Amino acid sequence: MSATGRALVAGYEWRQRFVSPVALFPSAATFTAQIRRTVADAEPLATLTTGNGGVVRVDDTTLDVIVAGATSAGWTAGSVVFDVVRSDGTAQHLGFRVTVPVVMPVTRL
């Protein structure tokens, strides 16, 4: 499944909540998401994990993906893609890919 997320404003925190109708996010699980400009790019722009606070398990059916403002500060306008996989030894792709528009802020502090 592919989806389009709400716009990420470069240099500002972006957060998206994912809610599953079934329990996909057990308490012992860890998750990883790599953000790339295109799926074909060899190097990710960022790697988000449960360990670095970029993927946060809220409960068995809810997961938050968070991009810190410092992470996206150097990004240019366009779009990025990511998906989420379980990374605790259980090889499980969560079954979705998200395209997120990246926009430049008008106000830059």
C-alpha cells in the first residue's frame, strides 16, 4: 500500500501517526524506517529507529514516525519516501510506503 503524508516543512519537526486495525506493534518489537528521495537512491537521507526516537510505539495498534527538525534542515523542496520494517530479528515489512511532500518554510528562525 502507498500513501501520501502531510507536508514536511524542512527544518521543523514532522510527526505522523499510523493506526492499525490489528495489533502489529508488540511491546518488545523494534522498528526502522529509512527516508530516501526516491526508492532507488542508494543512501538514505535519514534512518529512524525506535532506538533513536524516530519511530515510537504508542501501543499495540499505534506507531508514530518523527523526523526531527535538525534531520530535515538541509533538505530541499520536493518529496521523500519511507516505509517501516520490524527490526528486532523478525523480518516483517509493515506493508505500506509513504510519500511525503517536502516544502521550504517561509519563516526561517
